[in-house]
Amino acid sequence: MFRDVSYAPSRGSFRTPVPPPTVDPDASPTKSFNINCQWLPYVRGALLQLVLQATWQTSDPAVLLQTQQRAMSLIALFEECATEDLPLACASDFFNGSMDGWGATQRGDMAGCSGFGADWTGFSFLSCDVGSPTFQQLNIIKPINSTLTSVQIGVTSSQPVRFDVEARGSGTYPYGSDSHLGDTTFDPFIDGTGVISFSPTSVVAVQVVISSQPQDGSVNVPITINDVTLEIVNSTGLCP
């Protein structure tokens, strides 16, 4: 075990080669256990270390091949659940030049963005003036039709910002019903990553709102959103 640190580099389980097992994974004696379906993909991924040549203490190609085959047989024993909906991290990196289904919301009170809640720069969304006295706000939306569990954003700003997530009944104006999923009202952040997590919620469209904090006109500097990552669950196993 290793202590938690601010940056934890990846580290394999086998720092030096270990002797290969001499039997097949399902040979007697065996032991049975139950495991939650969401954990199975992680277990299978971790077991892939057993396929690496560096794991095994042998110079015999035949022994190495047999051990790798046995490792693959072991991984196959952890068959994933066919009907369980598993969480997906769906990333939209605007630096690649694509909005990836996101769009600026229509807002009649926005100034300088032609009535929309953000300007698309070609590789990011940029905030606009709003309110009186004015502050900066960035307002984007995306249809997802999935169960949403968290939203992470990457923001560039020289002053504190507030991050809100809303579930909307439609991805097109006037966007239908509005349900508040979470915010960082009491934990504003500057120039970095913001994350809001919540109980799994069925969402037709997700709206991301980033605002100057406080919203009293004392802060009015541009806010840029560079990326958004949605953690979702759906039956298709595909990102929206």
C-alpha cells in the first residue's frame, strides 16, 4: 500500500518477476465468491498485468506462453454482466475544434453574445456579460438522454467562478423543465478543474453554467471552458 499524495503515478503490482503458477486457473481446489457487476471491468483490467512478460520469472518461451494463456483463461472467468448498465466517462475536449454536441443556450439577458449564453471560439466556449451590475457567465447545454452521475469541467479564469449543473427537459430552446443537480456556491475555484457529483439522475439534457463569483459586479473577467466530462450510465454503452 502507498499513502495518498496530490499526484499518484501509475505503479504495477509486480515490481520484480514472480514464479508462474503450475496449474490452470479453474483447477481444483477452487473458491467461489460474489462480486458486484460494476467492479468486473476493473478486475479484468487489473488482471491484464498477468499477461505481461515482465510479470513472470522465466526465460523459457514455452512456459511463458503457457502462463500467459492461463492468465487469459483466468480473465475469462470474470465474465462481465450482460444486462448491467455500467458508468461511462464521456469527455468533450473542445481543443480538438469540435463542440461535440454542446451548444450555447439562448439567453435574452446576455450582452455581447448575440443573445446566446456563450461565444464559441473554435476551440473553447467563452463567457459573456450578464446582469446589472454586470458579471461574466458561460451557459452551455447538451442533450444526453442518459442517467447522469457527475460533471467535470476544465476552466480558464483569473478570478473565482461558481459552477452549476442543471437537468433540462429539452436540449432546444426554451429547454423545458429545470432541475438543479448541484453547484460550487460555497467552494468557488480559479483556473482549473471543477467537479459536481450527485445521485444517479435520468437527464434529457444537461446544462452547465459558470459564473463570476461573487455575482455582484466586483468580478468581471472572461471565463473559458476548455472541456467537459460527463459520467453517465445508459443501456447502449455509448456516449451521447
